[in-house]
Amino acid sequence: MFTGIVEELGEIAAIEPLRDAARMSIRGKVVTADAGHGDSIAVNGVCLTVVEVDGEVFTADVMKETLDRSCLGALRPGSRVNLERAVRADQRLGGHIVQGHVDGTGVLLTREPDEHWEVVRISLPAELNRYVVEKGSIAVDGISLTVVSVEGEGFAVSLIPTTLQLTTLGAKQPGDPVNLEVDIIAKHVEKLVGAYGLGAPRELG
């Protein structure tokens, strides 16, 4: 499990294509400091398992399913990526519960700079729309963000200077793809409500 608080901007060091997968080598000084075989590290919001660590570079295998359902397949050597180690039980949950299981991808639509922040609009797949609500949480490329608004086929988030400086969203441009993970709690609630046949919420009293 992750929190969506990016620890560092890493870099794709190498990609080895395999028959139905890819082996990625990723450089990250912070996340490799205590990493070992079998550890989990989120790369642009995708939970990957460490196969090997060599200095400041760790290697992970990425299955075809992951390449197809996320933006990892578009990465190339030199691409910058958001990195976060799995959360420990004794840490503060600074963002929200992020599984590292991407639900779909969106496209950055517009950027609107302001004096102290920047409003970014991102497209939202129709099947995910019901899970995204104003003031709710969403992970974009593994970054825990608060939804400012949901309009039409997209949503907006506000990025503070720290997010712009320390994550990939600072350099993303309109047309660039991003990984999306909606709030897992919303999906669980939907399933439970459906299982009990409650349908739409009813007024009490």
C-alpha cells in the first residue's frame, strides 16, 4: 500500500523488452537506500516488485497486462518517473490509501497557471466517472490529489509549487497520458451497496 506522497523523481535507466513483458531498470537514490528483493515500489502509481538492486538502480518486471492498462509502456530510457516506497505501519498516512493498481489512463487536457498554484484538467474514462467526486481523492501518476471539480468527461486538480517541482506533473503538457487510480473505498462501498440490493441511498426518518 502507498500514500500517494511521491518521495523522489526517478529516471528510467534501461528497458529490456521481453516476449510478453518488459524488464525496467529505474534509478532512484532515495527508494533504493533500503530496497531489497521482493520490496514494492510505485512507479508513476504502478506497484512494481523489486527483482534486483544495483547501487541506485532497481530492476522490476512489468507484465503485458500492466503495460496495456497503464502508461508505463510509453516510457523510454531517460523518462522521469514518480517513485514511492510502500508505506510502513508506523508512518503517517499523508495522502490517501493508494494500492498501486491503476484503474485506467487519462490525458492532460489543459493547464491554467496562477500566482501560487496551477489548475490542471485531466480526461476521465467514462467507467471511472462515478468514483470521482468534488473534494474526493484520486491518484494521478501515483500522486495523491484532491479533486477540485468534475465536469463533463474530465476533472480538475490544483497543483501547489511543491507538486510542480517534485513530481512529473510539473513537466506534463496537454496531450500527455497519465495513470489514474480512483479511491478504493468508493469501489468497496459500491459493491457492498449492490450486494445488499440497496440501490440509491434513501432518506432516513
